[in-house]
Amino acid sequence: MKKTAPALLLLLLTLLALLQACTTSTTIDEYREDNNLITINAGERVVVLGRRHAGEYETEPDFIDCIGDKLSENSRVTVLEEPLFLNSLYPWFEPRTAPLSLKRLRRVLKEPLINNKISELGIRYMIWVDGNTETTESSGSISCAIGPGGGGCFGFATWDKTSSYEAIIWDLTDFDEEGRVRVDTKGSSYLVGVGAPLPFIARVQSQACESIGNQLRGFFDKENTPPESGESL
């Protein structure tokens, strides 16, 4: 037992150090057309779309859903789900045909069928999100074996991930760019093989969603909430 205790203590300290190392670092850049908040009226909606025109990657659909959920936390913003929008306007917003600029979008919306459908869906603002999450570096290895006395894993592996996304807000009434947000998040994950494999995962994409979603939510005017009973006006 005397020999085992220091080894367990060393293992515990190592695992705690790795857990701290899993934390991510995030850089946020924001641009606004002006300092005023975006006003969205009753019946108007926002749609968040992922750019998927690049052949080497696509902006992940689950990331787009996550941003939509964050944006919906603003009580004035109603977000139309991406699949519903794409199905309603097929094939004009598919990767090969989607407008990549406001000038192109203006031409697309001159088509009465498309313009009427946008109006029917109540879309006032379109948020294009471009980017992805990728593994940038990895090292180490884990080996596992099963024998007569049982099984286990031994080894150490680490990998770095980077999430880089940019969101651009388009006003479909005035055909203006209201602003944009860029988020870069980096983190290192670890897998320690000591009997059972112990993962320490950096939630890089989740942190990127949290950051970009919060920033986008702050672009929009918030609903005025009435004072609680007993509060002075």
C-alpha cells in the first residue's frame, strides 16, 4: 500500500493537470454597421443558414441548429429552422445555387415565386454562417488488450481542434449587411489509458456556438419586459 499511494497520487495530479489543459481559448471579432440594435417586428423571422458551397468542408447542420437555439433566447427573435427553409425554397438555396452576395440575392428575389415564398415564411433577416471544426494536430496512441486475467488499456493520446466560424447578417428588406461576427476557438483533448481509457474532451464546437450565438443575440433589440408588481415605473 505504501508503494501504491504515491503512484495513485501522481496519477491523480496528472489527470487534474490534463483536465485544466482541456479548457478552450476563444477569440471574438464583431463588426456592426452602426451602434443601433436591429429592430425586428411582430411576424418577422430570422433564418440561420450554413455555407456548404466549398468542396473541402461544410458548415455542420448541428452547429447551425445550436446557433438558432441560442438566438431564440432573445424574446423578440423567432428563428425558422434551416431544413424547413431549404425545403420550402428548393433548389434556390442549395450549395450550387445559393446566393453568395447581397447583389446576387437581390437578383434571386426578383423572381416572384421566390420573393412570395420568402414573404410567406416571414423571413426578414438571413444569417449566413461559414466555417467548420477540424482536428489540426494529433499525437500519441492507446493500446487495449484482453487476457485471461481481464483487459485494459495503456497509453496516452492528444489532439487539438480548432473551430472557426463567421456569421453575416443580411436584411432582406433593405438588402444591407447589418453586421458580422467571427469566432475562433481552440482546445486540446486527451485520452489516458490506465486500465479503462479516460477521456478529457475540449468542447471546442460547443464553446464556439455559445460565443457566436450570444454575440448574434445581442445584435437584436430585446423585448421590453413590464416591471414586477411593486416596482416603480
